[in-house]
Amino acid sequence: MTLSLPELEDTYRQRFPKSAALYERAGEVFVDGVTHDTRRVLPYPIYVERAQGSRKWDVDGNELVDWVSGHGALLLGHNHPTVIEAAQKQLAKGTHYGAGHEAEIRWGEWVKKLVPSAESVRFTSSGTEATLLALRIARAATGRTHVIKFAGHFHGWHDYTMRGRGASSDRVAGVPEQVDATVSLLSPEIGAVAETVAANDDVAAVIVEPSGAAWGTAPLKAGFLQELRELTASKGIVLIFDEVVTGFRWAPGGVQELSGVIPDITTLAKILAGGLPGGAVAGRADLMETLAWIRSQEKPSRKIPHYGTFNANPLSAAAGAACLEIVADGVPQERADATALELRRGLSGVLQELELPGFVYGDSSTFHIVLGRGTGADGEKADRGEMDDDGLLLAPYTRAALALQQAMLVEGVHLFNMGGLVSSVHSPEDVEKTVDAFRRSLPVVEPLL
Ligand code: PLP
């Protein structure tokens, strides 16, 4: 029997009562009761007690197939034994030395070995810090100020890149107009970039998610990265690939390894640190030299100051180095990619079977679901970067999308917005469970399509 929408909410409340109580408590402590904007779920989010492999268990004892995968950080799934062992051994030896340590070198060596553009590395504590530092390096190295970023592309939450994340291009509360004035928000079209750099010789950097906006929610057109590479090289503009999601996932060396397009600077986080906090900027040695102490001896303003209490902390370094060693051969990525392909096919099949408008697409080990418009063939069009970007970026925020997330949770499946990131330990059973859950959930949300 298909639930009506009000029944769906009642069922949700019956299934997750302890989460409701925790959410009420959280509301006394946190704004909106949450600690990250995307964790806000209606009518309230679930609270998780433990996780293992591809699954997690909430405080009400419900077992959930987890496609959030640590916001993409857990390519190896929850608690990979080698990563956990490395972290546990390190935990017993100390979590902060206020000094260098061998694990940070090993970690950095893995980054250099795997990421083609990484001639030199500097660790940060998050992806946001990594993109902030990358832009500062580009500006210091070129002596220019302006930055180009693309509509919908997400680079963390600092002032320079917040505008134009997701579907909105509105100004962001709290970000000074003067900061916005240094950033051009463009469509990911080479003509738009060419026009902007022709009119402005003060462009220091172009920053791009090489998967397309929001981990491939709006894929790029074929050839765009290569065109961007040629244009930026011809103008002495620093090309930054933000591989915070794609790094180590699309391939051990990220999108740059797959595409052969090598940026000047790469930003990394998520998989980099094996499930613990961590980020990195890696790139051309001459650009990274802007961090060098010797420069301040020549002229204090020549050196970029860079601090960070938890940069390359021993715990993240130990877990990160262990994780990168495992993903270096590309086998976990192949497994995750194959599972993602099966999942995309299964979900697409359900839409066809039920004759409902919508499509499923995604690159590498990701999947994205659009409901209410289009058919299966549009999934392929989306993958080729030929669907309208705004529609794709808005898809996770429709009423149908929010209801689907709720219905899927009731069915024991946790989506990440309208899709997810697949790990190397997601199984055919996880795929089957998710496809079945989708088959039962779609009729519930059908009135909203
Ligand atoms: N860049 C991209 C492409 C991201 O997806 C994210 C986070 O999701 C960030 C940067 C920011 O990373 P963090 O959340 O570690 O600050």
C-alpha cells in the first residue's frame, strides 16, 4: 500500500523517535539544530550511533545503507581495518606534537606520487582552507587580484568562493561587496572565460571543480578543461583544479590523471585524510615557493604566511597515508565505479518501469537523481554536459526531492541530497536494497512530480 504524503511524515516520526528527541535537544544548542547546512532534513535529521562498511545504525536501531559516505570522504567505506589500525596506533602515541613527524612526510609523499600536478605540498585542516590558500598563492605569485569561478561550483565556505555555489548566484550575507568584486562568476563556457580575460588583465586564477559543479551534478562539456588549460597558460593565469571530491576517487590521481589536463595547483581533502579532517594544496614548485620562508628575508611581504594548529596532525596523517596507500593501485576506485554503474542502471530501470519522468546519471563512483522531468536518455545527455545546468543544480531542492529523501530513509537508505557517493565496499545487496527502496518510494512522491 502506498503511503500518502502526510502518512509518510507520520511513518518517519514513528521510525525515528529517538532522533526526534535528540533533535529537540540539539535545537537548544545549535541554530537549526544542526552543525552543517546540508544535514538539515525535514521534519528533522536522523542521529547516527555507529557505522561499519557501507552501513550505519541510527539511535533508534535502524540500519541504513549509507550513500553519504562521509560527504565523499569514505571511498573505502566506514572503518576500513588498515586505516583504523593506523589511526589507533597513532592515537596511542599522541595526537599533536607541535613539531614535524614522519607520518606527515609519508602522507605528503603519497600525494606527490599520486597527483600529477603535485610537485610540492602544503597540508591544511579542510578543503575550504585549501581553496583559500590556493587562491592566495595564485594572487601572490602573479601579483594580480581577480579570480574566475564557475556557476554552481563549490569550493568551501570562505568569502571568495561562496557566491555561486549550488543553484544560486545571489550575494551571500556577510561577504563584503568589495570581496565579491574581485571574483567573476561565469558559466563554464570557454567563450565566457575568454571574454573576461580579454577585458581584464588582472586575472590571477581560474578555479574549477573538474567534475563539473557539485561533484558532477552539472557535468562539464567535453574539451572544456583542455580549453581552459590552453587559455590560462597563454595568459599566465593560475589554473586551480579543486579535486576535494574527485581527488583519489575519479582515479588515484584524480580527474587530472584521467583527462591528462594538468592544472598549476590542486586542492585536496576528504579521501586524502582517510576519514579524518584534513586538506592540502599541491602544485607547481615555483608557485608553492610563495610560502617559502626565505622570501620573507628578501622582503617580508613576498612570503605568504600560513598557519593552522591542526595542519598535518599525526592522526590525520597516519589515517591519510594508510588510505592513500590502499587507493594507489586504483582497485578500490574500479570496484566503486562498477557498483555505481549498477546502481545508476537499477534506479533508471525503476523510473522506466513505473513510467515516471526522471533520470539518473553520474560519473565515476557517483550517482545523481532528477525527478519530474526527462527520461532515461536525458541521463546520458546530462553526463555529456548537454542538459541545462540550472535544472540539474535545482533538482535536489524540489519538494519531490525532499520527500524522496524522507521516504528513502524510512526504507533504510540514506541518500546524499539527490544522489550519493559509492565506496569500494558497497555491495550488490546494497544496490538491490536501494533499488527496491526507490521502487517503493517513488509512488509516495508521485503526487509531487
Ligand atoms: N571543494 C569541494 C569541491 C567540495 O566539495 C568541498 C566540500 O564538500 C570543499 C571544497 C570544502 O571542503 P571542506 O568541507 O573540507 O571544507
